[in-house]
Amino acid sequence: MVSKPVVFTRDTELLDAVRILVDRRISGAPVVDERGNLVGVLTERDFLRAALVAGYHGESGGRVGDYMSSDVHAVNAEDSLLDLATKFVETGYRRFPVMEDNRVVGLVTRQDVLRAVIDTFGPRRPGDRGSVA
């Protein structure tokens, strides 16, 4: 889990937000209001939608709030590894904001869950089925 995730506000300039996503090699980030409450998420898909609108209408830019996904699914900080894996499988999402006391405290990705599974079951030993050593 990323414990200090990049977050945006609705008023963040869309191009600034996308530059941050690209520069940090992340595919999305939570959007919060002035109190820090989760109000949406901005994803690569949202930006591509904005790019299509710009291409068709000759407009560029805009604000995160104009294009963010506001139907946000989040997980709780106390959710188990099994809970997280289930939610990823059921929704197909790549990331979830992690919430505690109604505040975004992190961001968990499918890769984070896979790493946790590896950590839980230990490193592979030479001779294990599927081992490349």
C-alpha cells in the first residue's frame, strides 16, 4: 500500500494532474474535497475520455472534477488480504483508495496484494514446482 498517495482536488487542472500521473508512473489517484473526504478518482481512462472530448470539440484542459469518476469504491484500512483480493476479482479495478475515519490514508493496487501473497507464502526454493532455478 502507498501510505501517502498522490491526491487531487476537483479544481486541479486536468493537464497538471495527468503530468503527475505520468511522471510518477501511476495509473490513477483519489480526488478529495477541501475536508479531505473522498469524492472521486481520476484514472488514465478518465483522461483519455477528456482527450476524446478535446479532439472532437477542439477544447483542451479542464478540471479534474469535470472528468473524474465519482462512483468510487474504496477499502477499509483494516480489510484483510482475502477481502482485498476478493474485491479486486469482483470489480476488475486496478486500485482502491484505503480509508480510515472517512479519510484517504493510502492507495492499494493489485500488485500490492500480489506482493503480500508472496510475502505470506514465503520465497520459492530451488526445486519447487514452477521454479526457474
